[in-house]
Amino acid sequence: MRLDKFLSIIKIFKSRSLGAEAISASMVMINNQPAKASKEIQAGSIIEIDTPRFYKKLKVLSLPPHNISRAQTASLFQLLDERIKD
């Protein structure tokens, strides 16, 4: 699954295009490597999002099926670190 799509499904960003913008602005890394929106992620990947408003580090636990409810999205990842910035 594409990184931008995954980030929008788990509601880190409100839309896929906002996720793609953050990725192209070098705010997102996968496994300590600069990310691209089209990067295919897998279970076990570590994603770091460092925006001016927040920092999140998460581990992908599984990829979603086509249809998934908002309540089920929490089972897709493990939040490793989270900080709100001033």
C-alpha cells in the first residue's frame, strides 16, 4: 500500500493529498530513510512524521483491507512516540 494512502486511512492527515504534501516537504521518513508518497509500505515499517505542529513515530502492524471502519484503524499501527509542538 502507498504511504500517502496509509497515512490518510489511519487519519494522520485528513486527505491523501495533504499527506503527499507533507511527504514531499520531507516531513515523513520510513525506516530512517526519506520517504516518497508512492513508497510501498509493509508491516513492520517504522514511520516518523515531523511537522511544525506535531511529531509522531509509529510502527505499521498490518495493512488495511479495502473497507475499514474508523474504529478498526487503531489496530493497523502502534504509536511509539508522540509530541505536540507549541
